[in-house]
Amino acid sequence: MSFNTSSRQLSKTDEAPEDVPSQEVTPLDAPAPRDTVQTSEAETPEVSAAEAKAPETEAPEAKAPEAEAPEAKAPEAPEAEAPEATIDPEPKAPEAKDPETETPEAEASQTETSQTETSETGTPETESPEAEAPDADAPEGEVEAPEQAAAAPDPAVSDADTPTAPRPRRWRRVWGGWREKYPVAARVLAWTTTAVALAVVVVALLMPTQADKVRLAAFVRLPVEAIFGAALLIVLPRKPRIAVAAFAGLGLGALTVVNFLDIGFNEYLGRGFNVVLDWSLFSDAQGYLQDTFGKGGALGIAALAVTLVIAVLALTTLSVIRLGNLAARHTETATRTTLVLAIAWVTCAALGVQYAAGIPIASEHTMQALQFKAEQVQRTLQDEAEFAKIAKKDNFANTPPDQLLTGLRGKDMMITFIESYGRSAIEDPVMAPGVDATLTAENKKLTDAGFAAKSGWLTSATYGGSSWLGHSTFMSGLWISNQQRYRTVTAGKRLTLPGAFKKTGAWDTVGVMPGVQKAWPEQNFYGIDKLYDSHKLGYKGPKFSWSTMPDQYALTAFERLVHSKKHDKPLMSTIILTSSHQPWAPIPELVPQDQVGDGSIYNAIEKAGKKPADIITDSTKSKQEYGKSIQYSVSSLINYLVKYGNKNTVLIFLGDHQPIARVSGNHASRDVPVSIVAKDPKVLDKIAAWNWADGLQPKQDTPVWKMNAFRDRFLTAYGSTPAP
């Protein structure tokens, strides 16, 4: 028996086509019928290379080149019909399996197994077609031939060991399905998201740093930073583009947060946010919010602020990434648009085109803001070293005690600060009528009691807040305009006004500070021997927002605890009144002096007063209530002086700074009124050369000094000899 002959007599399919006689033998070199070949190719588009050699293989079951072979069953396959031994011109290829039931990986596994078996036998032509592919027509449940079973994937192997094609993420599949189902809504959503992203980026790039400059014209401009950014993102590959866009978005978000801080600081403190020094002020802000709105309200505001910061950072980052990806998908359009905008920007910049004065169409706002902040950081770092040198120079540092303040020996001195008592209280049309009337009435009280006063203007080192900067500037003779300078000066041994009185040995120094609610190490710097803070004044009444107690009570406690006591020496008293501290609601009322007691009388007054929320967002109401608080503080102080003052009493009282911009105005000065009151005419005669106005109200043309100049002028006027 010749295997070569028998191999060409057997077919791979179960049956021969009906139109080919079973007994007819096709020569070995006869060409395959065209229709048969086409049918085979159509039915088996993915026939393996081993299967393609099927016509040259032998069928071991065939025993002779008979026209019709007896039926044979597959080994170990019960009831499986073997194909008739009909000679076919071209063996029929096995039917392709359903692609859904057989993965490419499985096919590759079968092919590899088949090739391995062929390699082991060394006779690739001797393999039967049945050994390479399972019977396509075999009914379900039948057992495959041993060769087929060997080629099939091992069912014991877990799915985890079988590589599969990666499936798209769930959200991508859901989003893709939603877009296909609602194409119009998807396009509208995409356009809206892109428009929002563009608006976020433009607003962040053009946001002003002052509230009064926030208007539509400020945002309808061409930011050069956006043009450069778009040009860069267009040319970058995908991964670098996303990284650069994310970094730029975070930077833009951080700059936006700083811009908001600038707006807030300009509104309250009359200056922008200092990225080096002002972080420490947030703890003070938290304390102010807690005193004003309660602990729960303060925590809620803090949580909201943190949430907004995170939201701004996320929004700007996602917006820049989206716009960058959009530019990459539409490179040609994005390139043309960027080029047109660049040409428009250069043209507007060259011609100086503006919407209005100070609002050019060609904007460099972000670059200028970054440059300003960088210069601010540099100036701040340089200022620290320079100020340390300035603080060491003191014209009275080495003045002997017996040559200090010789013109005030034997006088009871009072230096009193009235919180937020600024020039606007006397000149603003909303507040001035009530405040001026109070000053006139209180000045008459003084005159009737034998006192006289002179008043002038001082320019404070701070505005709207940070009262301690004003206090330290006035008493140290140095310009303390930021927290860094404050730390530097209070850590040294600068001679202060209370310290000068103490140095003489002729006065006892006392501090009455109801606003101090925790340890206050600055006591030693100021030269204060005995300090009465909010915990040592015996107050049992309610707080009035930030103010721990009414001014009338603080002065009454000072009289009870300090001034009324017998002393071997006169007093040098530093008193800081707080009732005129923002938010100016509720405001205490004057009560009969004999009813002040421990402060319990103020419970009903506090409950009947206005709430901070009633006025804090209304500028006019805030002005009105601020004016009332100044009237209350001035009246409380003058009433105390008239009742408890004597011929040796000398009072210096002033404001520490202007109120916030919402009350004083966006372009108000930093000037505050200052007055010296005494019964002894010699006291006021010594400052006649200052040209201050008579009474408690300075004139518009009264000289204005910087607040740090007062110390040296005062010491000189009252008999101190300079000795640097």
C-alpha cells in the first residue's frame, strides 16, 4: 500500500460534494476546480498553514485507493461518523469557528500545539487533516479525536492565565454608549464644557486684584499668556502636553487664589497679600471669625474657604488640559486661531488700543502680577536685613534717666488707643455728622472741667486691621508696616514711650488691654510692669462680637483696680479700647457709672443690639454703625477723664488705623486723629510749635506726620536729651 496514493484519495470533509462522482479519481497534477477552491476559501478565511497542506497528507484510516472507502469512526469517539473515502480534487477546509467563541489567542495556541506535534514526529506530510482541526459538523457533546483534544486549550488553565484583549474602562463604555444614544445632547455638553473651560482660563488670567476694578471690560481682553500657552500645547506630544497643561493649570489656580487674597487684603488692610509674611494672619482671622460668628460659624467659613481653594485648583487644571487636548485634535484650526490672535495682540499693543483709561486690549496682566509678586518677595527678604540695621539706631537709647521727660515729672500719663478711629470718621459725609457732633460736645465737657486739648493727624503704618502694627509704630518710633518688622523690633531692646517713662524710675507703668486674651510676651518690650488683660479685669458680662468688654467697663475697671489705689509714683498707663472694633454690631451703650458693676448689666444691651450679619454686607449700614461705635468710645473716655482726672492728668489718645475700605473708602488716606489733653496749660504750651488745632477735632490743614515720628518729637518737646 502506498501512503502517497492513499493520502490523495481521502478527503478532510465528511462527505464529497454531490455533483462529483464518488468513483472518479482526479490525477495528482490535475488542477482543482475553480468553484471548489473559491468555496473553500470563502468558508475558511483563516486556515492555518498546516491545514493548507492537507491535500499532501496521508489518512491512516485508508487502506487502499478505492473509489469508496468504508465508513470509519474517529478513534474513541462513539457514534461519530467518519467521512466517506471519496477522492476529492481539493479537500474541503474545516469551517471557521465563530469568532465570538474562539479568541485569536486560542487559535494561536492551537497552531502552536500543532506545530509542536509536527516537530516531534518529524513527518509533517503524514499528519491527517483530522489531527489539525476539530470536525466542524460534529454535534455538541461528542468527544474529539485524541489529536484534536491535544490541540485544544487545556480547560484546567484558569482564565487569569490566558491573555485577553484589554476592555475599555466602564465610564468610557457608558459615555460612548450615551453619546451614540443622544448625539445632540452630547455635542451640546461638549461645547458647553469647552466654553466653560475657556471662560475659567480667561477669567483667571485677567482677574484684577482690587474689588473696585472688577468689571466686564477687565475680562474682554487678549491675554498674551493664553496665546503663548496655546502655541506651546499645540506642538507638544500627548504625554508632555498633558503634563505641561496640568502644571500650568495648577499654577494658574494658585495665582487665582492669591488674587482673591489680594482682593480681600486690599478691602480690609488697604494692601495686597504678602506671600512671605501674611500667612500668620490667618490664625488671627480665624479668631476674629470665631468671635464674630461663633465657633460653628467660623468652622463653616473655614471649611468653605478650603473647599473653594480645592475647587479653583481642580477647575483651572482640568480647563487647561481640556483646551490643550482640543487644540491637539484640531491642530490646523488651533494653529490658525493662535496666529490670528497673536497678530491682533501685537497690533493692539503697538497702537495702544484701550477699552478705557488703564484697560488695554493687549493684556499682560498675569505676567505683570507674577513679576510684582517676585519683586515683592525680593523686597521683603531684603527689608528684613535693612530694618534690623535701622532698628539698632536710636537717638534716645543712651539718654540718662534724669534727662528723659523732665517736662512731665509728677504727671499721671495715659496713652489710649481707640480702635479703628480714623480720619474718615471725621470727614466722611455719612459718619462725620454724628462723630463731629460728639467731638464738639465732649470738648465742651472738657472745657467745663478745666481741661484743654490740641489735635493733629498721624499717618498710620497699617490700615483696616493689624492694630499691633500701629501701636508699635507709635510707641517705638519705627515704621512697623509688616509682621516681619514687628517680630524684629519686639525681639530687641528699642526704647518705647512706656519704656522711657519706666527708665526714668519716676513712673510705674501699667497696661490695660481687654483685647489681649492669651500670653503677651510683648509686655517686656514695651516696658510695662503690670498688665491687666481680658482675664484680669473682672468682667462678667457678654462679649460684643470681637470686643471682650465695653470700653466704659474697661475704664471703670482701670479706675477700680489701678488708678484709685495709692501709689508712691505717678502712673504711666497704656490703655487699648476695643468697642469700635469691626464688625460694629452689637454696640454697647453708656450706662450710669454706678451701675456698671461686674458688667452683667450689658447682657440685655447685647441681646437687644444688632447682629453682625445685619450690617456686614451693607456698606452704608457698616458706616453708620462704625460712626456710632466711635461716638461711644470717645464719650466713654472723656466721661472717665472728666470724672476721675485731676490737675496732673495728661491724656494722649489716638486711633491706631483707619477702618476697612468698605467703610473708609477705596482711596482713603491712612491718617488718624491724635489729641493731647491736660489741665496744666504748660503741658500744651510745650507743643505750641507743632501747630496742632485746638480742641478734639483737627482741621483739614492741620499738619500730618508719619506715626513713627511722634516718639522723638514728643520726647524732645518734654525735655529729653538725645543721646544716640
